[in-house]
Amino acid sequence: MTVQWSTTVRNAVNDAWQTAIGTSAKLEIYSGSMPANCAASTTGTKLVEWDLASTWAGASSGGVKTLSSLPISVAAVGGSPTNAGYYRIFDSSGATCHEQGTVTATGGGGDLTCDNISITSGQTVNLTGFSKTAPGA
């Protein structure tokens, strides 16, 4: 049997996700393979870090929540050219990982998309896509 939720419930799930992570979250991209889960230690080299706005995502609508103000740009912090491997979203202190997922170039179908996944220090990286679709449609 397939469970279905109303749009109201799906929007509430998405908005609760943002509330649990908190205001002014940090979004970071790393090289290498994604850890087994959010509780596992971060691996790879940090390539990019965005300090997100206090209201970093808009209200969920139609069961979909999108990061505010896309695209957002920042200069890469990583060293020599390397490919993005995965992203993590942390609370504002940067201490607690609440989510991790795949990174691909725009149009590549990753959980998060950037204009270019080959990143070198000082390069401007544009986050072009990031949204959450609640299940149960």
C-alpha cells in the first residue's frame, strides 16, 4: 500500500526540516566519498562553504521547499583543482551535520547542483539548484 499525504502535511514536513536545522545554517561541499551517514566524521577536503541567510529557504509550497536566492555564489576555499564529491548542511555553529547528499553539475540530477564541480581555490562557485520534495504525493 502506498501512503499519501495532503499538500498541507507535505509542506509542514518540509518546513519542520528547516526549523530543525535552524537559522543561518552552513552548507559545505567536500571532495571524495560521502560518509556513511550524518553522524560519521566529515571526509575529504572542504572545497566550498556558504553561510546561509537566517531565512535560508522559503516556505514550502506544493510539497516543495527551495533554497532562497538561487543562484548563490562564493569563492572556493579548497586547494588544488578537484571534483566536488558531496555536500553537508550544518547548524549555524558548523558542529552538527543535519543532511548530506550528492553534488553534480547543473542538469546532472544531484541533490545539489553547481555550475561546475571541478573546483579550485578562489574560483567562484555558483549553487544553481537545491530543493526538497516531501514524500507522499
